[in-house]
Amino acid sequence: MKYLSTRGNAYAEKSYSAITKGLADDGGLFLPGEIPELDIEEVCAENLSYTDLAHVVLKAYLSDYGEDTLKECIKGAYSKSFNNKKVTPIVKLDNQNYVLELWHGPTAAFKDVALQLLPHLIVEGKKKLGLDEETLILVATSGDTGKAALEGFKDVKGTSVLCFYPKDGVAPLQEIQMNTQQGENVHVVSVEGNFDDTQTGVKNIFSDSANIEKLRQMGKAFSSANSINFGRLCPQIVYYFSAYCQLVLAGEIAIGEQIDVVVPTGNFGNILAGWYAKKMGVPIGKLICASNKNNILTEFLSSGTYDANRELHKTVSPSMDILISSNLERLLFEALGRNALETKSLMEQLKKEGRYSLEADAQNRIRMDFEGGYASEDDTMKAIKEVWDKYNYLVDTHTAVAFSVSEKTPSNGNKRILVSTANPYKFPGSVLRALGIEADADDFKNIEALENFTDTKAPRSISALKQAKTRHNMTAAKDKMAEAMYKVLKK
Ligand SMILES: *Cc1c(COP(=O)(O)O)cnc(C)c1O
């Protein structure tokens, strides 16, 4: 399989090269030269384990790795670190609604599904490319990505991770998760500034040729674990296959019957993986894109204009507080008939003017597969309470956005899968408040209160944080992030 850049059709890279590089040299995103198709009936009939299913789906994209190498990578990612045998289990709420739980990995959020596999793909990719420098993964995080990257890359040979987060811009438990991170090759630094400052700082480090040269002399090279990497996207396609087959095998749907999926969306990675699954042959009708108060995608899907000239709201679903959904570029490229020049020009317009509009044809192509909706802060909190009262099922603030949007989206008769992206115990304060209980400033007290009230249990990885030792406590001014990097690397 050849990989192309969204901004220049001339590219033809192997999958391991696209994944190891992360971003194409022309600034575009890599995507597969064609979308492979699988026979869903055959795939489901075999009742495969998650790892075997992952192999069937992923070898269609990553055959350059070689069958055995790919199998080893998949085994390394999923055979031990998820606390559910199905890895991404389906939970039935009623005859119409099913939840796909994506948070059974080590950090209790869905980013584990991709970030448990990506390090293996990068390590093997480097071997194939004959690169022997150490890969330094730089991450700017508003919470979930940072922890999932630290967990995924910890003690992976030939790599190290440095994670920057805004001092006052992550949830308390997320900060504890990062600062207690184990592993010999992991570093965490908080930044005196907001998420934008942090992300800008990381981008500046990445693009400074003096830094690149200095690191080269230290035997290191930068890479990114951000969701613009196709290696983050393809592992997510697998769970849409798994979800569909689980429903078929449980007798909930007939093979071939269409289902809809509702996906709480920020950077458009998760829902785009669903679109790939649909194109590969999973009978998905509509992909319903659920946004929080930052409803730029809802507007885009209805008007065809993407307009980032607005204020970013801080919400109770912080992992979806995003104005530039980078993965949308891949969908644009497809909707424009794989026209790299037009895609490039839209992206340049977005950078310069903060907005662009799509022509009617491309809009219609997107609307055949996608529908959008959003939840206000109030809607989100109400949804947590309603879902709990109705189904005795506890959802986090991100999943609640999907429930609220699903409620507002008229049914077309298809059964729905609501994609659940985080365990509710990652955001215990907000969830408690939604249930009408006063929350404490101390999240460990909130966890206890939530356990008592709902008679459910926090995952071990979260409750164990109470005893965990702080291992990282460096803080950097926002214009001193590079200095902080050299300091931790020398330690
Ligand atoms: C990252 C994240 C999202 C958004 O996913 P995208 O792939 O960026 O659209 C939603 N919920 C949670 C809990 C997340 O961590």
C-alpha cells in the first residue's frame, strides 16, 4: 500500500515510512492510496479475538511491515494492557441504543487504543528504514493524549517522551496521572501558560533548525504522537469492525443491517476512523458528529463553511475543546475527489484567514455520510443524569455529549452505537455535580462519593493514583520550554 499526502499527489511512501515520519514534508497528512475493502460477513463469521481482528483489518493498510512483525506489534499492544477481554466491549442499553466502551486501557480514555500500538509501529518502522537515532516524542497535551503517550512509550527501547502541559489547564486527576508516570524514558514538564502557549511552544521547538541539529548531535530526532499521524488513526478503525461483529454475534442485528454511530468529536480522528470502517465495508448508515459548546464542526456540516474566528470555550469535556480539527483535512481531500491542490489551498486559507468554504458538490458528498449536532454545557450535565436515571449507566462528560446529540438527532430506524471515550471516574467532580451532588476540591473524595452513590467502582489505574509517588515536578516559563527540554534530557 502506498501512502499519499493530502497536499501533494506525488507522494508514494510505504506505510512504515508514513508512520515513522508522522507528517509529510509538504505539511500535508498521509493517507492510504486506496481504501481497502473487506467482506463484513466473512470477518464477523470467524468470531475473531480482538487481536486477530486487528490483524485482519490492519494488514490491509500495513502489509509493508510484514505479517509476523505486525502480529507481534498488535500482540504487544492489546494482549495485556486492557482490562476487558473484548478490549472494546459493547454494552446494551435498550433495543435501540448500544455503548461502545473504548476506555478499558491503562489510562481510562480511548486514546490508549491507538497509543498502545503506535510505539511498536514506530520502533519497527525505524528498523525497516535503518534509522538508529533515539526518537524523542514531544507532546503538548490538554490531558488525555499526554498520559496515553507516556503510558504507550514508557520503557520502549529507542524512544523517549517529553510531555508539556499547561499548569492550570488540565483536570486535577489528569495532572496527577502525568506527574506520577513511571518509566525510565519519560519526562513531564508543566508550562506557565494556557494550552495554546504550550502547543505553540512545542511547535516552535519542532521547527527550530538549531534544536534539530543539537538533538542530532545528541543522537536524537523528534517525532510526534499527535493524531495527525496515520498510525494513530488506523488502530481506531478496528473497533468499529469489532463493535459491528459483537452486535451480530449477540443476535442484536442481522449481518448487513445498517447501524448509525454517534461519536464525541474534537480533532475528528475517532469519527474519521469510523468513516474508514464504513468505506471498508462495515454497514454504517450515518456518522453523527457530536460536538460540545465549541460547535465549529456542527456549523461546518450544516453550512459548508469552516470558521475558526471565534473564542475557544473551556468546557466540562476538555478533550473536545478544539478549534482546528486537524483530521478533517483527510476528509476534505476525499470529498474534493482527492484533489491535493484544492485541499492545500483550503488549508492555506484556513491558516491565513481562519476560515474557508466548500463548494456544494463536496458538501453534499460529506453529508451523505455525516450529520452533526452539539451539546451545551447544560445539555451535557443533563445527559449524565438522564442516562443514569434511565439506564443505571454512568457516563463521563465526553460520552454525555454523544448522548445529548443522539437525543436531538431524529431516528431513521437504524440502531445506534454511542461511542464512549472516557471512563466517568476520570472526571468525578463534574459527574457528581451532574447527579446533583456537591463536589469536593479533592478528586479522591469525589471518587469515593461517586462510588458510594452509584455503587460502581473506579478503575484500579485511577484509584491507585492516591498512593502513587510524584515523580515529575518541573515547571517552565512559556518562553523557556526548549531550555527545560535540554535540562530533563541531561538528567
Ligand atoms: C481525544 C478525546 C476525544 C476527541 O477525539 P478526537 O479523535 O480528537 O475527535 C473525545 N473524548 C475523549 C475522552 C478524548 O480524550
